[in-house]
Amino acid sequence: MGTSMDRVFNFSAGPAAIPLPVLERARDELVDWHGCGMSVMELSHRGKEFMSIAERAEADLRGLLDIPAGYRVLFLQGGASAQFGAIPFNLAGPQDKADYVVTGSWSKKALAEGRRFLRANVAADSAENRHTEIPDPAAWQLSPDAAYLHYTPNETIGGVEFHFVPAAPAPLVADMSSTLLSRPIDVSRFGLIYAGAQKNIGPAGLAIVIVREELLGRAREGTPVMMDYREQAQNDSMLNTPPTWAWYIAGLVFEWLLEQGGLAEMERRNRRKAETLYQAIDDSGFYANPVAKHCRSWMNVPFTLADPGLDAKFLEQAKGVGLLSLKGHRSVGGMRASIYNAMPQEGVDALIAFMAEFERRHG
């Protein structure tokens, strides 16, 4: 049931599937990039060859997201989790206070790290509904003196997603690790966007930060230089050796996205994939999704079986037909299908067909 080359359908939440044409191109260029006699992994990050890769990647990302003038794009190490601490260092300034909206595991982690470095106000928390619904913005308790408002547009583990951009007097900071590049966004609504690469961008080890220039230069005294956004911007993300291979692969993904028709086309595909999978779940008496319908994730679809005792058999049989990495996060249980850009409709349809047959035999 896999695609060409005996590949399977990989529903992993991250590191996630990478488009096959990107992998094939990377394979073809692996030992000799464009006739230079070296692999990208061997190129000097300050040499003209890699500089051309870096410049093309940033230009393509700016084009895909229509990033306005007045924003800097940084390609950093450490993944999104490193930014949980870097953001307070860079943006809190003399206020030493920020607002956080908690809607699941990743926003809780961001809050916990933020609390180590500033006064973090919990503006809203969906714990009372077990993080299955976005708190009503009308009830958020925003601070008039907050340096920023942090939220997680998509909770990869719980499958809860904002389908709106919150309004706040403070700059909006968003962890878009599992949503960036899945659809068009209005970058101008945000003070800072950050994302780990291993969902829709490329290999693990890279984080992308898109930050409004006016927010640079506010880092508190004692900020590690590697975490200082202004220092990174002034040095084109090359204060030290950057994750060159991950940056290169990200650039190939950006080119692939442009070839597919850009983010409007990704939105169309991703909406359809999610709608067909949720419909199959909702039409079944055997499977269930706990998330309120108006805030279900397009990217990560958790679901449970009527009998949890069948979970292991479901996973074993799914693997047997080329459907992998469907086990839910240990904190949630059940199943989770992550259906990022690289997952084709064919893979979702194969999963739905398997689910129907499994229900027929065990329901």
C-alpha cells in the first residue's frame, strides 16, 4: 500500500514525512552538489556554494509566505523548544512580563520555560475541558503591560487548532511548528513566528524564526549571544556553523511547494485530507475524536477505538499494510494520524479504507 520504491505512508508527528521528490533530488545531489565535487554536508557555510543555497531558501520562503518588508528570517539550531527560552530573553525587555494561552502540551512547555525568565501570566487555559477546545477569546485575561502574547496555533499532541488569529495589544508570538507552510498566513499580524523544521519544513535540527525588525535589539543583558536575535540577524544566521544540511533540505522543500502551486494549493489539499478523515471517524460508531469540531486540527488527527484492547492489533495490522507511526502520544493514548504537506490524499484514503475494514472485522 506504500508509494514508489516500497515506501510506506508515514503518519509520524515528527520527524515527519518529507516529499519524495525532495528526497530523490537530495539523493541525486548527495555526493556532488552541482558539479562542485563535494556534498552539501561538506560545503563551507561561508563559501559561495552554500551561500547561494541559503539565499535561495530565504527568498523562496519569503515568496511562499509573502513576508513583508520589515521582517527578518533566521535559520537557527535547537528546534522550536530552544525558542521557548530565547523569546523571553529577546522580547520581554524592561516589562519582564508576558501573556501565555495554554491549549495543550506544547503551550504548557512554552509557559513552563517562560516562567523561568519572566513573570508569565496565563491569559487562558483549556485544562478544564482537557484541552479539547480553544478558550473563548472574550474571556481571556490579557495584561495591559505584557511584552507579548504567546500561543500555539496547533497542538500537535492533542489535535487542537486555532482557526483564527487572536487579537492582542501586545506583539503576537506564535509557535507554528506544525502549521507553518500548511496554508497561507498573514505574517503582518505577528511580532514573531517560530517553527521547528521536522513537520512541514525538513529534517529535525533546524528552527525558523520570522521576527519583526522593530523587536530586535531588546535582548536583556546577559542573553547568550547565540540566542540573541539581533546578533543572528546581523550575521545572517551564521554566528557559528548552522545546520547546513537541514537548511539545504528545507530549501528543496520550499522549491517543491512552489512547484505544487504554493500555499493556497497546500491549503486546498490539507483541508480535503482532514475533512475526509474526520468524516470517516464521525460516521463510525467504532472510532472517536475528542476535539470540538470548530477547533479540530488539519495537521494532527487523534482518534480512539471503542475498545482500547484492540489498539495493539490495530497498529500491528496497519503496519502490515504500510500505514506506520499511528500510535497516539503516550499522554493521550489511542491513535494519531499526522497528515502534513508530504502526506498525499492517497495515504489518507488508504488509512480510511483500512479503518473501515478493521471496524468491519472487530466492531
